[in-house]
Amino acid sequence: MIEGARVRLNRWQQAAVAVGSAVGALLDPRRADLIAALGETTGKPAFEIVLGRMKKSLEGRAVLLERPRVISANVGHAWDLPSNTFGAAYARFMGSRNFSPDDRPPVRFMDTDELAYVAMRAREVHDFWHTLFDLPTNLIGESALKVIEFEQMYLPMCLLSVVGGTARFSEKQRALFFQHYFPWAVRAGMRSTDLMCIYYERHFHEDLEDVRRRWGIIPVPAAPKQHVG
């Protein structure tokens, strides 16, 4: 069972929450609760497709059966792993930004426990994907990751987030994003394996570059010199 009280909405209520969340998220992209609500109220068909793919995958089925949660109590051992491992890279990513895996908002608008878990899993593996693709957590990095998330899950919220993010770019940032980050993100999202079907916690002890190769991950290349500075 996913923590937090779930709320059942009819279609009109879902539409109202979706519109309100979209407007609020565009006005303040830092509102994780609004972004989460937008993802849930617009993403049920996409999450159902992801659920179907997970059921067809060996690791995906294991994730659904065991329902691991990316919370401090479960991933804290990553801080003790050798520096070359995927787990240690994740720990460095989180520690350098003073992030906590416990800060994700609960799922509230999914009809079933199974779909609620898939939605929560998508939310909680976000920082694993940041680590694997070596993306920063600034507005450009988050927008690029949303492109990859759309390629992987086809969530409408991802496209809306990219539109909202790019609207806030300076002219220089917009040029950098569309000339460098966007084309890379499209390729990276299409080339990588089905990232929702990976039991990441079982691979913490493995070499970072090995798992990247196995999963078809293309880390973000350095920005061209004319865009730096």
C-alpha cells in the first residue's frame, strides 16, 4: 500500500485538478506537489501502459511483486559502497545537493494500489535517472530529463513541464537547450532500455559504467564551448 490517502475523482474533478495543477506548476515550477498532481490526473493511460510493460519484464515483475521504495531506510547503504559503483554515484548526487529520498509527495489520484505504486516508482527513480544520465538539477537539466521521461513513459505532464521550463529560459539558455540538450535527450531516451523495468536497488553494487553500457545509457555530453560561460 502506498502511503497517503488516495482520492477518487470523477472526470470533471480530474479535469479541474489537472487544469489547476498545470496553471500552478507553470507559475511556480518548484511546487512538486502540483507537478505530481498534474502527472497523476493526466497520466493514468500512460501508467497503465508502463504497468503492462513491467508485467512482461522479469525485473519489472520483481519490482511489482516486492514494491521497493526509494527511501532513506532502504537506500542508505549506497553511501558505503565503493566509489566506482552506481550506488555510490547516486549517493554522491544526493549528498552534493543535500537531497533526501524521503521528500517525494505521496500518490493521491490513482484508482488502484498497483497503479499508485507505478506512479510512485516513476517519481522515486527520477534521481537514479539524473545519476545515470549525469544531468544537473538546474532548469535545463530538469527539462532535458523530462524529455527522456516522455520518451520512456509518454506522460503528458513531461511535455507540459518542458514547455513550462523552456518558457522561463533566457535566450542563451533556450539556444543551449534546443541545440544541445534536446537532440541528445531525444536520442538518449529512445536508445536506452525500458528504464521503468529495472530493479535499480539490485544494481547498486555494480560498476556505474557497466550498468550504463548494459542499459544503453548515453550520459549528457559537455556543452559546446560557445555555450559555456
